[in-house]
Amino acid sequence: MKLKLPLLSALLAAAQFSFAQLDFYGFLNSNYAGISAVNLNPASIANNRMKVDVALAGFGFSAGNNYIGMKKEVLKHHPDYGIIGAYGQLIKQDSTKPVAFPYFEDSLFKEKYLIERSNSDRKSVFFNSNIVMPSFMFDIGPVSTFGFNWRIRNYINVDGIEPNLAHQIYMSLQDSAQWDTRLTNERVSIQYMSWAEYGFTYARVLKDEDQNFIKAGATLKLLQGLGAAYMFVENLDYMFSHEDTLFLFETDVQYGHSTNFEFTKDKIKYKYISNLSFGADFGFVWEYRPDRGKYRYDMDGKTNLDMKWKNKYLFKVGVSILDIGAIKYKKGEYSHDFHADIDNWYIDTLKFDSVPVQAWDDTLRKRFPMNPSADPYFSMNL
């Protein structure tokens, strides 16, 4: 089965790749981040350098793994574009203009620019995206700040892949040295979720004395699920006899998704599919301010006024607990557990990039005896 490596897969090969200011931790940690700072620490909006901040829209994503690295020169864009123009061309795919990132067009891209990390660690892949809808923050007193944050979030996590399986996938199942060799993988998990969250944040200064400045904050989040899916494979015991033929031995699989989980173009809708749930974030920040006197001034008969527009700390420490909570979904019709014990499964006809989820459901249902789940619901952690 020939697996292609499109541009998105190549980006996922980066050890860490992020785009947009929303995901830059240096920005989110600053006192100039405004309402965006609550994504990392809800305490950050207290004593912010802005009294009011409004975000109309924003987007950020990050992806990474601990297996395949990518040489940084791959991300060099064509000299005819600036960085914004290059990403614009990447989205538009205008054939009359030069390719935005020419390295990806190299026929030997994998051999020349990707680096396989061969070690005994289990492999993981993640993808996160974050769409910011209209959000705002404002001071409600000298020490208190209120914020509202509306986001649409997505994640895909793949965890627990043993090196042998990771290597075979990376080689498009064509490493003949592993054919006809029975291999095991204790546990593999694949999880996806998309949801909307509405966050209400309150933060305040707790202490502002001598050299110590402490602030704390909390965010209560209303959560509405847009879709979710999972697959947990326990005690995977498998063998490839060729690139297109798979054997599975005594393997237990838990598989399920929400009732709306289908990706045909005419069916993708922004529609809530879960009951309302709740989540929370908590955080605090301590700033060490050894030179407070440098940031005081006198004006209009008033003395010892604070330069609120200036950062005063030599260093600071922040601690936060994020994404406490879960969303409960009703299982789709073909969400079942099953026991996989099968010989000579011809997998070349499987086209994961084009088959709707219903067709994948049908494939599993016809191939394996299904065990109806006793619980018609499942929960996904944030």
C-alpha cells in the first residue's frame, strides 16, 4: 500500500512547528499579551499594560512528534514572497505563481530533508489548532481585571507507537526486513476532538509590597462539543506479509465517535453535538521587583505615582493548571469494541484520505465481530 507524504504530513514531521502569534509562549507570557494571555495563565491579565484589549479574530496551530525531524531550511520560502505572502500562496495554490516552499517539491524530499530518530522510545504525534473569536478584557479597578475569551479548538493525539511500527509506517509499509515478522505494541491510542469554549476570567493583584508582586486568576469555561473520535488498541499483535497484507492476532480494539462524525464536504457544519459541560483554568504569577523606586514619579502635586505602562520585574515565575474538564458525547451507531484476529487482510484498497467515516465503519463492522458497548456515551478530556 503506497502512502503519500503531502505537505501537511511533512509539517507534522517537524519536531515542533507553530504558526501565529497566538501560540508563541514568549508573547503569551508577556504583560503586553492582553486577552490572549489567558490561554496560558489566567492570572496574566491582572496588572496588564493595557486597560482594555479587544481581539476580533485570530488563528494558531502547532504540530509535532518525537520521531521524525525536519531540516530547518525546508521552511525557507520562495524569494518572490514575504512570509505572509508565502503562506497565502500555500493556501491559494495559484498555479500561475512560483511555488511558495520549493523544498517540498523535491522528489527526494524524505531522503534529503527528513531525519528519523531511531531509539527505543514510544512515538507520539500531536496536532492542535486554536481559532479565536471576538474576545476582550478590561480593568474593573486598580487591582482587578475581567476577561471573556471565545475559542474553537481542535486536537489530534496519537500515542504509544512502538519504534518498529513507527518505522514501518514511515517507510510506507515497504521495509521488507520487517515482513513476515510477528511484532507487538502494548497500547496505541488515537484521539480527536473539536469543541467551542467560552471563558470568563477574573484576575487580581494579591500582594504588591516591597520586592514581591503576586497576582492570581481563574477562568470558568462553558464547553460545547463539535465532534470527537477515539481508537484504543490493546496488546496489538500483528505481522505484515507484504506491504498490502496484514495479519492481526488476538488484539482488542475500542473504537467510537460522536453521532455527527462524517467528513463529506456537504455535511461539515458548525453544530453542537454534546450537552453543555464545564471546564476551568487556574494560575498565579510572582514577580520579583528589586528596583521599584525607578518606576515611581511625581506629577500635578501627586507623589509616588506608579508607572503602570512599564514592566518592573527583574524576573517572574508563573504557574497554571489548564484545561480541567471533559465533554460527554453520545456514541455513533457503529461505535463498538471488537476483537481482531484475522489472516491475510488485503489493505491496499483502504484509502484513508478519501473514504468517509461511514465507509470505514462499514469496513470494520463487516471484517470483525462487534461487541455492543454497554455505555451509550463516552467522555473526552480537554
